[in-house]
Amino acid sequence: MKIAVLLHGSGVYDGTEIQEAVLSLLAIKEEGHSYQCMAPNLDQYHVLNHLNGEEMQESRNVLVESARIARGDIMDLKDVKINDFDALMMPGGFGTAKNFTTWAFDGPNATINSSLESFLVGFQKAGKPIVALCMSPTTLAKAFEKSGLKTSLSIGTTSEKSPYEIEAISSGMRSIGVNAEMKTVREISIDKTNKIICAPCYMMEADILEVRQNISQAVQALNEF
């Protein structure tokens, strides 16, 4: 199976969650699959200092920053042909809610990058499975909002500790037609009808081993399709 891995920068607060991205690549290879990293060629919403959370007065490019994680082996999303891939994997990090959509600022009223929306809708219409980690399900929620697709997605659970507002985000997804499921970092959500797998990962209070196991669960679940 050849899996497309969609990145959105480098760094949890303004781009891709790096640990989730690397563990995704590892899990894909451990299951005997291959991968190709990709990202759109667009500007990041902003750049944050990951030491103190303060905004930095500079600009960065999503494709260029994502190339850091991919060791330079990355495709511009505009050159990607959906038929060349068997599945899509979307690591988390808040770049998905800042660079792909404006969910971080506007919640369910967010806008989504039109090219990315077309890519995600096209991938789903082709009947190919999608794995969405961490905050990435919110991007899927926006991508499928206009299509009327009834999806089941998860960004975590309110029953265990989280550094984020799980109920508020889940409620936002529900408001645009999503069945927002509650899942712990030891669980995954599987929407068999739409072939979507979600793993909460670092949306929950978790350590790197728990996140690795959660991502491995999600990749292994691809065998169900």
C-alpha cells in the first residue's frame, strides 16, 4: 500500500506535530507499506516561538517547512495524483487548523483552503481510506461540510485529561453535521462507511509511547479496508 502523508508545516503550534509525523512514517513502514510526504505551497498563517508561544515577526512557507520533516523528499500538493495512492494519512498539529483551515480562530465557522478541500473530497470520492490524527479531523469536517457527507470523527474524549477543549471542538464538529465520537488515546474511531480512521494522539494528555501505539493502531486498521 502506498500512503500519502499530508503535512502542514513543522512544529505543533504553527504546523505539523513533528512527533506524530515521524511516528506515522515509522508505523507505515513497520506495517510493510510505503509513503510519500506532500504539502501545499502556501504561506503559514503565522510563526510561533515554540519556547514561549510568542508570535515571531517572520513568514514561512508550508511546503518548505514540511520538507524539514520529509528530509527534502516531498511533493507539492498541486502535483499529486490521487490515483497514485491507496490511502491518505494526516498527522496533527495546529497547522491543520491555521494553515489548512481557520478553525483555530473561527471554530466551525472556519474557512478551508479550496485546493485542499478539493483534494480531500476527491480522495474520499475515490473510495480510498483516510487516517486523521489529533486535530486533523476538524479539517475533514470542513472539507466534507458542503458535500452532505455524514461522517463519524474523533478528536479525543472528555472522560480523560486533555490540554485542549475537547467538548468545545467536538460540539463544533457536531454543529456542521459530524458524529463526534469520544475516544481515548488508547482507542481509534473507525467510520467504515466513509473509510475514515481517527486517533486522538496528543489531543489527549499522553506520552510519546502512548501516541506511538495510538498511531500504530490507526495504520493497522487500514487493513480493514
